[in-house]
Amino acid sequence: MCGIGGLLHPTNATATLQPLLPHLQAALQHRGPDDTGTFISGDGQAGFVHARLAVIDLSAAGHQPMFALDGRYTLIFNGEIYNYRALARELEAQGVMLRTQSDTEVVVLLYHLLGPDCVKRFQGMFAFAIWDGVEKTCFMARDPLGIKPFYYAHRADGVLAFASELRALLATGIVPKQLDADGLLSFFLHGSVAEPRTLVAGALCLEAGHWMLWRAGRLRTECFWKVPFAEDQAAEVIGANADVAYVRQSLLETMDRHFVADVPVGLFLSGGIDSTALVALARAQGRENLRTYSLSFDEAEFNEGESARRTAEHFGTQHTDYRLTGREARDLFQKFLQQLDQPSVDGFNTYAISKVAREAGAKVVLSGLGGDELFGSYPSFQRVPRMLQTASLLGPARPLVAAGLRAWPGHPRFARLGDFLAGTPTVGRAVSACRGIYSQAEALALTAHFLAGAAAPALPNKAASNGVPRQDDARVRASVGTHEVTHYMRNQLLRDSDVASMAWGLELRVPLVDSKFYEDLAGILPARRLRPGKTMLLDAVPEIPDWIAGGAKRGFSFPFARWLDEDWKGVFGDDGGPIAGVRLKTWYQRWSLFVFRRWWEM
């Protein structure tokens, strides 16, 4: 796990690259406190920086940038390739000599043999760049599900800058800090920016499951992996009598992959099903000396500390629980603001628990992130089918109802529901309404306000269609799952988790967000995989204790609303608006506007 960054120039530009690389290195240093490295190609076209968090092959042989095949290739790599040992054996069987015990070397050697198709062989999380000194090309890739970030800016003169974090990209000066209209609108609508956009004009995010090839200033981009779930799957690949055993075996296999490390691997543990399932599976595999980490609160309705402690005792883990008070959280929030890469309405919870784990000595932890998307546990899985049915039943009255809801002065969710009914009712629009921050009108007003006179973007698909196609609930839920994975999880949860954990030099791994695991589960009918209450997961991991399996669904959330009225009073320095005519009615609206302003001013 590391921070990577680089600059590419179509002509010899050593004098240009050399003064910029230290700024890039300094902006990434927190991601890799164990080692640093810099490279400038002999022709002055490529410059790389690397900050290393040593997890696999802790020796100096794992230093990066890594050179291979007599210096032809130079690689910088962020992430982990969990099947690297099997790939190394394949390489050795073909007569390839390996100099290290690292997954990094396997990446570059497999690229030499297979070219861009090498990415199809990797199981893990990754973002990397390989400079070919012979072909004068740079190959860059990002893992299938977008666990590791990769930001870039490509200028008209062919210059390309890239980095693991947006603020590091800005540190190069290659791209100025100017707001991107579409990115800003996306943020106010959803609380995060949908890839490939960012909040900075001219800065993009390489999309999950894509690779890029830079040659002489030109870019070629291709998609190599997509989420494999079929919304209209009707035939069983894995039969109902075998699917529970199949899911369990797949879970055990992804756990095996994510325990590959040359340092101890710990686990985040809440009072929820997903993190408990990981601990239970690790114990079922016979893993000893497991370390678990949790947070607890004084506010009883948010406190899962007691459940986590009981679970830790049940499985015999070495458990660390930290009680976070509102006053301590307020102080920690100020440090969190300094680590913002892009503003978000999430991330602080992961930032806080990552601090606890790192200060307790952890270097790698597993998180249960991804279970809700795979096993249908979000409220959206139940709400969206009802929303589509309601839209169908309203018929010609739908535009009138939409207008009434948009004008309703109550909770913001009414206006978002009105937005959904005003346009063509689709699963994507329904999920967006469930997860929205501001209504469309509010988001447009705020966007126009901060663009300060520049043209605001237009919303797509504004006109309502005449009818709503009827779909069975199972198919709708399957579509909801894919949308949650490719939007909420990818653009917010994974992005925030990476920044929040790496701020403390902690590697966060997500066994339930694994391309091979996804491919395994694609053979199960969505109607069975997405049964309510995470039935499929509970059946596959019967070791989950009753006090967890039978508990109410609660996300890993903090008592922000109460804190803002008590210990955090005055933190945001506002009275709830209005801003640009928009009154801030909820804590998450106040939060989103505050973090955006702080980020923009930094």
C-alpha cells in the first residue's frame, strides 16, 4: 500500500519535471511512511515518485520505483496483488527469474509478457504506472472495483500528471484549482462526485476496471472489467440446494486472499453482521492471535461497543475498544478536515477507527465494507421497488404529485421524491432520491452560487415519460445492487475509506469487495442472493452469534445530529442557512456545505 505520482512529457523536459516531483512526493508522504523513491527517465519524458507502506516483502528489495529487465521498465505500484505467489510460480515455470518476494515485481514481469491483458490476471486492489523506456510509453491501470484511487490531468500539449490523491495532483501545478461544474453539481446532489469527474476542472479519475496507455502525449483508454451481475438472470448456475455451501467456500477463499501479508492483519469489528462474519470466518480458518478494533459512544442508540466486545470475547480476539466522546470527536474532526482530498458527507467514521487501529500497532486491517451492496441490506432495496410501483400507479397524475412534493416545505426527502416522479422513473433515479443530499433545484442553486457567474450544468432527463415499465421486485433489487456498487460504494465509501485510512498510514482491505468474489456470486440468482435480512450471508456463516444475527440493522454511523447541538455547537459556524436561497434543514446538508467550503479554501 503506497502513494504514487508521476509526470509525463512528450519531449525532453527534465528541467520541468525535476522541481515538480518534490512537491508531488511531499503531498503523498503520509500514505507511505516506510520508504520513498524518485525516478526521472534518461530522456526526460517520465518522472515518478513513490511513498511506501511496506506490507509484502519488507526488505529493501521491495523499494520503488522498481526497475525490471535491465532497466527497460520502471514501475510504481499502490495496492496488493493477492494471487502474486501463484503468478510468480507461473512466471518461473516459463523460465522467468524473479529477484524479489514482492507482488510489485510480478506486476511488471507479467506486463512484459502479456501487455495490457496482464490486468485480467490480477486478484487484488491496485493502481499502478509502468514506464517502458524502449517504447516510450506509460501503461496505467486501476483495479476492477475501484478500491485504489488514480487521479490524472491531461493537458492539450500532451503533458500528463497523475497521483493517488487529488490534492497531490494539484500540488504539481499542472492543473489549476478551478471548480468543475458537473463535479460540483454531483457533489451537492449525492454528497460525493461521480467518477470520472472530480471537483477540479481538468482533473479526472481513471474509472474502475480501466487502463490507460500514454504515448507521445496521446491517451488510449479501455475497460477491462465490469460488475458481472445480470439484472435479468433467470437460469440458475448455482442451484438452490448448493448455493449456501458455495457462498461459504467463496467467502473463505476471499478471506484467504486478503490475509496475504508479511505483517499481522487485524479486523474492524462493529456490532454488525458483515464485520462479525469476517471475524467468524477467520476463526473458522484456524487463524490465531486475531486483533479487532471498535469504537463506542456515550449515546446508547449509536453505541455498538458492547456488542463488539461481546463478539470479541466469543471468538477470543485481542480486542481494542475506544470510547469516543463528542468533545474528542470535535477535536479529531479538525484534523480530519486537514486530510480531506475531496469533500464528502462520509469518511470521518473510518478516519476515527483507523486512528485507533494504527495507534494500537496495526498496519493492515480488514473491513466489512461491501456486504450491504452484495446481500441487499440497504433500505433502498425495499424502497426502490415501492417507488417504481407508486410511480406506475399514479399514471397521468404523476406530474401533479411531483410538483406538490417539490413545493412541500417539510423534510428534504419530499422534494427529492418529487424530483424522482418528475422525470422518467428509473432505478438509478430512485436510488439517487433515496441517497440524495439536496433536491435538484437546491443543488443547481448552490452550484450556480459557487461557480460565481460561470454557466451551471443542466440536469439530464428532466422530462417525464408517459409510462413506467413494470418489473418484478427481484429484477429491480438486482438493479439497485448494481447501482449501489457502481455509485455509492465506488464514489463515496471506497474513496473515503482509502483517504481516511491512509491518512494514518494504515492499509484497509475489503474482502467483500473482490472481483473474484463478485464473479463467484454472479452464478446465484439475485432473488436468492438479495433475500431480506442478509439471509444468504447468515446461512453461509452460521457462526455469527444470535445477538448479532437478530439485531436491528445499523450502519457504522456516529451521533452527528446530537453532537452538532451539543459538543460540536458552532463548529460549522452557521445557523442552517439560507445559502443561495437554500435553507440547510439536516445535519448532513450543513456538513456537506461546510466541508466543501473548507476544502475550497485550503
